[in-house]
Amino acid sequence: CSRAKDVTMPAKLPVNFFSTRSPVIDLFRGQLDYADQLRQDSEIVLYFFYAPWCGQSIAARGEIEHVASRLSDQVLFVAVNCWWNQGKCRKQKHFFYFPVIHLYHQSFGPIEYKGPMSAVYIEKFVRRVMTPLLYISSRSKLLDFLSNYEPGVVGFFEFNASPQPPGYLTFFTSALHSLKKDYLGTIRFGVVTDKRVAEEISLVHSGSVYLHRHANTSLIYPKDIMNFTAENICKWALENREMLIRWLRPHGGKSLLLNNELKKGPALLIFIPYNPLAEIHPLLDEITKVALEYHKCNKSQAAEACLQHVGDSDSPAFDSSVTDAHLKFSETFPIAKYPCCNTVVLPQWHSISRTHNVCELCVNQTLGVKPNKVHVPHCNFLEIEAALDSFYLQEHTFFQVISNTIECSNFLSFYSPFSYYTACCRTVNRHFLSFISSEKTIFQTPKVAFSSHGKKDSTQFSIPHIEDRNCFIPDLNISSMNITGLSCRTNKTLNLYLLDSNLFWIYAERLGASRSTHLKEFAAIVDLKEEVHYVLDQNQSLVGPTLENFIKNFSVLYSPLKRHLVDDPSVHFQEEHVVTEVTTSTFQQTVFLSAKNVLLLYYAQWCGFCASLNHIFIQLARLLPPDSFTVARIDVTRNDLPWEFMTDRLPTILFFPHQRKEQSVKFPEDVSVNLPNLLKFILHHSSLSSSEPCTKECLHKESVLQQGHISHLEREIQKLRSEITALHQAHDQLEAQLSEARREEQRLQQQKHILEKQHKTLQLHSEQLQATYDQKNQELLEMAEKLQELADASENLLKENALLRILVASRGGKLQSKDEIEEPLQSEQPLSEDNDISLSTATAALEEKRIDNIDTIETEHSSGNRTE
């Protein structure tokens, strides 16, 4: 029988995904052409492409409805089913995930939204698309715009032409391009129409664009180098923007976002509850102030004004008390008054001495002839390198055993006649506390000596390097440090990141945040290169001073921060367990501070071979005396370990001898892990010579232990012998089964040969039958041809018979009429009789011939039937 055909059930017709009372237009049949028609009549349109079965689409449905209920009078919300196979959306769009949100601003788009599927974030992004440019009408609004942590781009356009000034639409489109390339919207675009306000940021000509940066020189769009197009403006702003704080918003899927950011260097991750639609963010403003201070490597007046504005939100910006110098943003980054300084340390005068000569090396400009002001980066690396070279050539000038004075000297620059290098040195030791009383008086004492050069220099603006200062002055109070410009004065610069704790609190819990806390505020420093991270105490409020101390404690060379280790919260200790489960919090107490010999197993839940060792360790723990030995294990996937005890292979076994925990020994990897080998390993490394002689009691315990080991080994040997006997018996049974299998194989081979012979015989018989069949088939064909000929002859005879009957009937009629008419004519009687005789004779002859033909046909038919 033929195979049954596959039955496919047709897809059900789609139904409404949104409620009929929803402000969202639901095109549940994927009418993409109708959606395009609707877009022609609206200025702002949001497309929500969904799949009815998608859980994320179902979860985002309520969020979209909430946003639509608030903005439906300004934005058209259209939902399109992009999964139904008969719809145009499915045929024209090919999405790799659902839901997908696209926004259109008139003819510009699509602008894809890739942020969190939360109503507040979606509404914030829609409002950004609705008003991509912020109108700046006064100086106070300008300062408020520039003091934000996000980069700001300001365009100046004089609206004295109709309808728009030249370049305005291009600048407007560039703001939309930035939203299209960066969905987080980290660049804020503003427009100034007042010429007096524009002059505050050195914008004179209409159509100029200004990029504000806090820690670096602000830039003006170079029209003479780059064409004034929307794409170029957006690209220029994205390439030159300054990111003091960056928001991280993982999308929840597999991504390298965190890995790529953490590879850039140490990162400070700050989790705060954030509402994008809130008008004020006090905690964010406080964090912004800390970030600006941390990255402020110069002391520009404009940056200080921004900091003051961020720190004091109640006071009106650009108050009348603020001088004109504070208002001139054109002077944002001039050459600073303060020199660029670094700290160097001379070698110790003796190898066992704790005395150092600490020198502060600064790059100054002469007070005489000065070149014109040029905007160059401060703290040029080449100048610092040249100053160090000059200093090390003359370091013998400052080398003294102990000196209570500060010695200063000047060196001329090799590169510029207008610059010189200043070095002020002083001897420092642990007991010289007066030298480190405060940061402002480190290099300021009434007693200043002159060097051999005979020049005195004022170092009132000197800022020593925090790392070196704290390294060689360990008693320095860290809280007295100033965080201003700390990112430029330390080699442990932090990248600052913000995460919304309302969405990503699970990351904070993985870093060590408490799950029971109600206030979701948390901060942690992650150093991927050093494989450490530090957690800010959650008992402290997340405010500016707390963050500053946290950053300063990390920035010093020998950080006082305690490394945070992830513990396993699911482990509950029970005293009846013979194998101790060690966690991060109990590692120090169980292993290092214990007065016992410790055998520690590193394992993981996914390690199958580790699980196979459990019974061995249980037997070992029961065998060893509990007052002298501890058998423990630790799950390395749920617990962090100090770097010196990390391992890249599982399982790993370490033995920590009593009173020599620093001499831990690793179990050899090429030796089988079993009970006798573990006992030999422990006895070998626990019987090392100690500083105390063994007493009689010790010898007795040792003998008891050895006797116990011997008895245990004897029992193990007896078990092994019984196992060997069982193996011999199993071997004999297996041999018998193998011999039986061989005999069966021989029998099967004989049957195979017989079957092959039968197969050949049957094949020969089949060939003979085929030949006979072909012969009979040929005979049947010939017989069919003969039958066809007989059938044709029979048909002809039947026709002739019919004609004879007609002829006989007509002849009989004529004869009868003649008899009736010619009865009197006696003379003609003989002739009539002769005719009758001849006619009857002819008729009889024809009848005989017909009978012979019929007999012949019957004979042929009978012979044909017999052949068949």
C-alpha cells in the first residue's frame, strides 16, 4: 500500500493583540502597507513590531499601552503583527528578535529603540525624538545645559530669516542621527538664538556648533575642514565627546557589553534607583559632582562654575555675584596658573633604612618673557620626561642621609627658554609626622634651605603624586587627600559607570549586595586585570563624601580596601559531617588558623570526577583522628579564593601541615586518587621534622595511628584478594561463554554456506522459469494473431450466409409465383424441375461449406483453449 501523506494543520487566523479600547492601533494581520499610509499623516510615529507568542512582546504590551495613554495626543502608536505568514510585514521584514520598536520623525527614520522595555525609558526616548533640540534662551539655562554629565552640543542660529536660518535643519537632523546611532542618547543637543548668550561660548557667527567638554578643551565644529552635513556633525560629536560617567544597560541576552567595558581598566559600578522622567536627580547630581572633581585635572574657572552649579541646585546660576571671568567660557581651558608636578623617590641610603628622599618635580614657566597664549594640553608628557632626565642627572645634589629642611632647585628646559623645572626635596621617615600633617603643608615649612644653585622657589601650588606620597608616607591620613584631578595623578584610574538598580539589581547581588536591603543603592570597584573587586559598605549612605573616600582608598598604592570574596550562601554547617565544607568566609579560620593538619579538596558541582571522590574522602575522614586532621572541601564555582590558592584544574587536593600552613603541598596529578595513596601522601608530609621533639605520648599516638593504618591496609588487601577471586571466577565464566559463542559462530557459518547454495539453486531455477515464460509469451502472441485471422474469416462467412438467405428467400418467392402461374404449362415442367434441382444443389453446396467453416472455427477455438 502507498505511504500515507503528511497532514499539516493550517495556522489559525490572528486575533487582536491589543485591546480594542487601547490607544494603540493594532494591525494584527501584518498590514504594513496600511501602516505606511498612517505614517504619512503623523509627525511622530512609533511602530511596535511583535510576535503574538513571544513572552517579551507580551510583557512589553502593557508598557507600550501606558506610554500611549500619555502621549497618544502627540504620537501615533501602531502595533504590527510581524509573525503571521500571510501578512506583508512577515514577507518584507526579517527580524532576529521581538519586540522591535521603530520611531519616525516625519520623513526621518527608522530610529530603533534598543533600551529597556520599561514605560519610563520608552517615554523618555520618545520625548527625545519629539524634541531633539533643547532651546537655550538665557545664560542660566546655558550653564544648566553645560553642567550636565552628558556631553552637550550647542548650535547658534539667528532666526532673522524665513522660515529657518541656513544650516538649522542640518543641525536638527544631526540630533536625530545621534539618537539613531546611540539609543542611550548620551549627547544632548541645544540651540541658542541670542547672540549675547552665544558669545559666552565663543560662538559669533550664525551656524556655528560648539561641543562642550568638562575635563578637556571644548571644540568648535571645523567648517573649513569638514562639510556641514548632519552625518559629519553627528560623527564629529560622537568621536570627540567626553564620557565622565557612562550608563550601562545590558539587554538581558548574551552580550559582551560588561566584558568590553571592564577590559578597559578598573571600573567603579554605581547602582542607583533612576527614574528618567523625574525633573531632578539629587543623587545623580552628587555623583556627577564627584566625577567632575575626579576628572578635573586643571583648575579652570568655568569648570569650577559648573561644579558649583551642580553642587548647589537651589542657588540661581550666573548670579550677579559671579564675575565676568566666570562667565567667559572662551577661557575654559587656558594654560593653567598651576604647574604640572610629579613625585619621585631617591634610593635609600642603606638597604635596612626606612629613610627616603621624596622630591616633587614641577614644570614651571618663567615670570619674565612669556609667549602668547596658545591652547595646548596641560602637563605635556615630553616636558615631564625631560624634567625627569634633568633631575636624575643632578640627583646627587639632594641626596642626604637625614635632613629636616626642604631643598629646592631650578633646571632650565632643554626645549624651551621660557620654561624651567623645579625640584623640592625633603627626607621622610615613619617618625617624621610633622612632614605629613596635611596636604597643604607638605612642602610648606618656615624653614626652607637653598640648594647649591642658590635659587629659591615657591611651591605653594605643588600637588604631590598620591600613590608615591602614600607609599612612602604610610601614616598619611587618606581622608585629607583631595580628589580633585585624582584621575590624572594616579596610575589606578577608574572608569565610572551607572546602572539602574530598578532593572539590574541582580548584577549588584552577584557583586556582593545584600538581597534584603530596601534601599537599592550599591557601589563596587571591579579590577578585571587584578581579578579583584571591592564593595562599598552598604551600611554607609551612598553620598558624595563616601564615594570620594572609596575612590581615594582604591587610588593609593597599598590600598586599605579589603578584597571582597563571593561566598556560598546555601551552605549550612552541621557538626556531624565528617567532611567540612569550606566557604570564603571560613577559609581563613578552617585552613590557616586551625591547629590541625588540613587536607582540602577543590571541586565543582559540574565536575563528575570530583563527585566520584566523595566516598574516598568520607572514608579518609573517618580513618584519620579528628583532633589532629581535618578533611575539607570547597566549591570553587561558588566561592572566591585568594589568588595564591587559585587553581585551573579540578579536582585539586592540597595538604596544609600543622604549624607550616605556608608550606602547602599539592597532591601529584600523575598519581591515582585512592585511599592508600592519600594516606601515604598525608603521612609523608605530616611526618616532617618539627621544631619540638616528639614525646612518649606523641610516639604512642604515632604508633596507634600507624597500627590503625596497617590494620586498615590489611582489610583493604583482604578485600582486594576477594575481588581478585571473584574476577577469576568471572573470567572462567567468560571463557565458557566465549567457547559457546565460537561454536555458535561455526554453526552459523555452516548454515550460511547451505543458504548460499540454496540461493544459487533458486537463482538458476528462476532463470529457467524466466526463459519458459518468455517462450510461452511468444506462442501466445502467435496464437492471438491466428485467432484474429479466424475472427475476420468468420465475419466474412456470416456476411455471405446472410446474402445467401436473402437470395434463397427471393428465389423461393419467385418459384412459388411461377408455379401458380405456369401450372397449366405442362410443357415447361421438365425445365422447371431441372432448375429446382440445380438450385437445391447449389443451396446444399453452400450450406455444406458454411458448416465446414464453423467446424474449423470450433476446432481452432478448442485448440486455443487447450494451449492456454
